Amino acid sequence: MQIDDEAIILSLRKYGESSGIACMLTAQNGLYKGFVRSAFGKKSRGIYQPGNLVEMTWKSRLSENLGSFTCELLQSNAAILLTCPRRLSALSSICTMIENTLPERDAAPEFYQHLIHLIELLKSNGNWQAVYIMLEVEILTNSGFGLDLSECAATGTTENLRYISPKSGRAVSEAAGEPYKNKLFTIPEFFLNQEQEDISVEEINNGLKICAYFLEKYIFTPHNTKLPAARLRFGELMREMA
């Protein structure tokens, strides 16, 4: 069996002397893992960095086997961000989050394009913070635990939505939530208006806090795990900006 596709490297873990096990998000075939011969050798060392864009071939005698990769580097995205700690941390974090939350071999072409968009923003230092957060919101949705911000959970109104309930992940209007506001999350404006351009550091950190809470509640804690270290480090770096 053989699959040829474009892919983003998510991780590479050493296996033996110089080989490794890579995880990639492919454009048309979803998340794939495979053996990479001499991945840590001189010729391949720069290829298998998280965030790099490659043209990959995955081969396996049987479809259920781990299989093996051969790759051609298309874009060395990770190297561009080496002198940008927060953006590099964001790249490491989102790659780790995707590897830990998306099901293997389940096609996700739209999600792949959203990741490509985020990486381009990271390289150009565009408005990447909000896009990063909305990609985590998309991870929740893909996992079956999407936030519901369409109407107030208490009254059904679609106007003046102000809060998010930590219990249900649903929106709460300003009037209904006012008596309980200390127990609720405040909805960042860009959650409701993704065309918003002027986003404060406070809103970004609030968005990261909300995502971290629900990712941990719905995805990691039920499997007796915690948020990945890369995500925790990224959150800390962003809080330092406040």
C-alpha cells in the first residue's frame, strides 16, 4: 500500500541509532505515523522539524501496519522562527496539540488548510494569535466538544452574549450571567467576530485560558493525561506579555 501526499511534520521521536518515528498531518489523508530511516542523519536532520512542509510517500505492506515515510522538503518553516520564541512556541504547541487530539487516518483537509494558514501568519508575524486560538476551538469541535455560542443557554436570546459557562461550554447573555459572572468565562470578542483586527493581549490570554480549560476537561482529563508541556510553555510565554 502506498500514499503520496503533502504534509506538515508534527513530531519526530528517535528510534534506534539514527532513525525515528514521525507523525504528520497530511493534506488529504489525515494524521499519519511512520518509520523514517536515518531521520537524524546529516542528510535528513533539517527535514523532519515540526512545522516543516514536505512531499511525503508512506508505504506499508498492510494498511494497518505502522509503515514508513520518505520525504522531500518543500518549506523549512521551523528554521524561519528560530529567533522568535513566542511564535516558535506557538508552532510547537499547535503541532503537539494536533498530534494528541486528532484521530489517525481520518481525512481533515479543511483543518490542514487552517494549519497552513496559521503557519504562514507565524512566519509573517501577522494576526496569528487569534487564528491559533480558533484552531484550538476547531480541535474541540472536531473532537465532538465544540463551544456553543449561538444563543444564551439560560434564555435562548442571541443578543448581548457575554459569558461562557464552564459547565456546558454554552454562551450566557450579559443579563442572565451577571449574578454569576465570577464563575463564568468572559467571551473574547473575536470568538463572535472573527473579522476583528484590534485584539488586546488580555483577550488573547482569556481565549487561551478558555481553550485550555475545555481541552483539559473534555479531551485530556478523561484519558488521565494533562495538557502537553509544549502547550503549557506557550501559555506561560503569552501571559508574560500581559
